[in-house]
Amino acid sequence: MNTRKVSLYTTNIVALLFIGITLLSCESIELDLAENPNQLKPEQSNPDLFLNSIQVDFGKVVERFGAIGGQVTRIDYMNGRNYQNTYSPATFDGMWSGAFQSSGIEFNDRFGHAQTFNGILADIRALTPIAERDELYHHIGITQVIEAYTIVTLVDFFGDIPYSQALQGATNLNPEPDSGVSIYQAALTLLENAITNFEKDVINEPVNDFYYNGNWNNWIKAANTIRMKIYLQQRLVDNTAIDKFNAIVAEDNFIKTQSEDFQFQWGTNVIQPDNRHPRYANNFEGDGADEYMSNWMLNKMATSDDPRRRYYYYRQTNAVPGAELPPNEETLSCSLESAPQHYIDGGFTFCFLDSGYWGRDHGDDDGIPPDGFLRTNFGVYPAAGRFDDNSFEGTSQGDGGQGAGITPILLSSWVDFMIAETALFTGDEGAARMALEEAMNKSITKVTGFGMLDSSANLSVAPDSAAITTFTESILTEYDNAMTAGKWDVIAEQYWVALFGNGIDAYNFYRRTGYPTTLQPNIEPSPGKFIRSFFYPAVLVTNNASVTQKENTDQKVFWDNNPDSPNFPVAN
């Protein structure tokens, strides 16, 4: 694990506790309402409080978008048998408000847990004039990087959105949507300006930098890496995008090592505020786990003997009905059912797996049985749950790493997968193989370092260097023996594994390439077309007369010119 960030763990907990207390007394920033004479004016406010709020809300927003991206791409479990109906407009209300503006309103996640956001972009608009006045260039640079990543993600999920006219208060209550192309360009401009700001000398540094602890060179690398991500996502519609991507690679000033990883660190505090990793807080409770793991992902990692699986997943039992145990209608009803014909025809796993890996199939919307202390729970990476040391115990609050995990945003291993994609796209299979090997090694090194978070774990069962070498060599052999389409599948599958904890880039990659073609299909034979963009959030459509709700989720974002669903992507 990144030792520098582990050393910051206590500092971040204290800082997050401070934020939770101070923001309760800090003014609400509702720019669409008339000015309240009882509130502090933004120019009277502490810029560090704004920056704290922006950084924390960014971690929350990325976590929630990452979870949904992971669900539709089988990294995580999705419970809807019909794509268009699985995610309603209201699903995204909290995320939209967290990205734009919410005045500290609480929203419940899908498990009923309250989440409070202050609104990233609204806080940035309030902070910027103060920071410019006081020449707080590093404050500004952080917000520019965060804004760039946020607006690009909103385009990737929703398409055209209000941006240039947004957050103008009563002067424009119905801002028009901007094109995704123009928002992408705005993000690139923000990132270029951020780099300039990070290179400036300042008198007053931010009190809290929750991502790089004041290492402005790393912030520059993060900005350049987001530029790479933006260019790569446009490669289907911009024939200069690959050259721009490779130019940044040639400059050699992007995220390449674990110490440069762009990630948000969570804490261990349970209340006032609960700053634990959301996946930990939702699943290490008195009634057991709330979420299911993806059977596709569980099976992929178990059957390939992936050395990361003990860190990703904690098995609460060593046997599953239908596998080592007789079928059980109460705890796993599908164990009494026959696999759907399209699962049989495709050779996909159905319902149960061996060795205690207890998850759910893609789209399985059966009711919730009494299996909270049986289903596989989150491991020590990235949510700081329990390391799987074959203890096979029910999990509860306080176990393992107590939630002091991370939300990964851009990791060095992911960058190597981006490089592998560009290489394979241009026909350089050898360079793609080298990048694949680098990516796997970096991912495995990072993940296995998280074992230290679980002080109660018996790490003697952790994979040793020989097991890791055997695994990586087997994947590289699979790549070597495959035709071009098979090589795409190998890279995509390994990218999926490395992306565990944030599926935003998986959702983009899947629409951009159509790989991997090996994904478990929806349990429903006719689930409808794959989601090419999501419905606009209900809160946006309700409050903005300039935005009309989409008729369906077939509409593609501007950089997606691939064939229509259901023929693309291959697996629905």
C-alpha cells in the first residue's frame, strides 16, 4: 500500500471530523435563491472550508458514479432485469446535487443510508473569487482538476448537460444544456489552467489537501492523466486524439507509480460524521452485509486463481447451496432452478459458485433472503473490510480495516491499461502486452499492500511471489495465444479486475470498444438495450424547464459512434 498515504490516515480522519462539525455551522450555499441577510456572504467565508467541502464531496460523488458504472459492467452486481427500468431518474438526484448544488440536503443511497452533499460546482463558484483575490492559486488548481473530472463524468453518464449557463442564481433559473464536445473542451482548459496554477508560488497553502498532501507535482501529473483520459475517450470521433494522448506519454509527466495514485482516503469514524468507506458502512452492520458481489467477477477471479481475490472479497462461509451444500430455497432460491437457456448456450456460471463465493448473477432481482451473514462481503481492498484468511466468520461493524479504505479515481495501473488500449488500437500488439504486464504488476502490488489494514488477519495464506508470477504469466500466455479479438478480451478482463472500486472507466471502455465479450449476460433473456447514457436526474428535469427528459436510455454520448444496441456492446 502507498506508505505515504497510510501515514496520512490519522490526519485525514481528524480533518474529516473537523469538516463534519464546521460545515454544520457554515452557511448553506444555494445560489438559485435570493440572498439571505442572515447568512454569511461567500466573500466573508473561509476558503479552506470551501475547499474541504469540495474535496470530500468529490470523493462521495466519484464513489457513487463508480458503483453504478461497476454494476452495469459486471464488476459489481446489478439487480435489474430490464436495463431501462433499473435506474430511474431519481437514482441520480443525490449525485447530481452533489456535483452541482444541494445546500447540504440529505439524500438516501439505495440502502437508505443518508448522504449529505454541499455541491461541488456551487462551492467552487463561491470559492474562486475569494481565492483569486487572495492569490490562492493552489486552492484554485485543486478545484479546477476536480471540476474537470466531474463535468467529464456527467457528460459520460448523461450526455449534454447545463454547464456554461448554470449556477447563475436568479439571473438564469433554466440554463440551457451545453454539448458534450464543448464541455470536454472546457475540462481540458480547466486542466491546463490548473497546471499553470500549481506551478505558481503562493503565500498560503491549503490547510487540507486530502489527495496529495501538498505535493503539487503529483497534482500536475493527475491533471495530465485526466487529459489522457479525455483524449482516449474521444478517439472514435477525433482522429488526432491518439496523437495528443501519446504526446502526454512522451512528456513523461503523468501518473506512473503508486505514490502518485489519485484516490480519496476514508476514515474509521462511525458517527458525527460517518467517514468510513461507504461500502464498508453499508455492509459491516449488525444485520450482516447489504450488497451482493457479482458472480461474473467472483468466478473470473476464483477460476484464474487471481492473487487479489482474498483482498477484494471476504467469504463468510465455505460452502454454497447447490455447490457443496444441498439446494436451499430459503437462503438461495435459484439453487433449485435450472439455468436459463442463454446461460447454458453461452457456458456462463449460474446462481452458485464453489468454495463459499456467494454472489448473484447479473440482473437477478429475487427477494432478499436471510443470508446477510452468508453472502460474500467486501474485503480489505478498497473498502477496508476483512482479508479472507479462511476464517469464514460472519462480519460485523469494526471488523478488518474498519472502513479506512480508498475510492480510487485514477491509478497508475489504470494508466497502463489506457496505454495498452492505444497500442492495441494502433496495431502494436507487443507494446500492448508490455503495458498489460505493467498494469497487472502495479495493480497486484497495490492491492496486496492493503492486507496490513486488517490487523486480525492471518496473512500466511496470502499469495506469495511465486503464486503471483504464475498468475501473471498465465494471463500473458493467454494473451500471446489469442487472436486480436481475444487479446482485447484479455486486456479488458484484467482492466475490469483492476478497476474494482470504481467502474466509471469500465462503463466508458465498454461503450468505446465493446470488450470484454465474455461478460455474463443479464439473467433475463430480453433485458432491453444496453444503457448508452442514463436518464437525466429527476431533480434536474423538474427544476429546469430547458431540459427535457430522454425517452429512453439508448441515446449515445457524443464520443460513442459505435453501432446501436443490442448488437453493441456484445453482452447485454
